[in-house]
Amino acid sequence: MPQEPRGRAMTVLTAELMTFQGVGMALAEVAAELVGVAGAVTGAGVPGTCAAYWRPGRSGGPKTETGLTVI
């Protein structure tokens, strides 16, 4: 890919990332007001952990880059 379009793509990616981080913080504030801080953290943490733990294309539980399950 040529350098100029790649730079533009990274600029758009960075802008979108910063925007959605702000949106996420606003939603977290609303959730904390509705269910309390502990409920908001749990409500965000459980699905996030599950998404990281059981990604599509992986078999079984978590593994490191080497494929070992323990260090």
C-alpha cells in the first residue's frame, strides 16, 4: 500500500478510536449512575473478559503466543 493512503487511514483510525473512547466513557458514566460503580465495572468487565478469552478461531481457553497454557 502506498505511504500516503496508509497515513490517511491511520489518521482516520486514530480519530475514530479517540471518539469511541469518549463515547465509552460517557456510557460508563451513565451506567455507573444507574447501577453503581461496582455494577458498571462488572457489566463492562465480564463481556470484555469473555471476548478476550474465547475469541473466534481459537480452540480452548487462553494461550500465550507460544501456545503454552502456563509460564
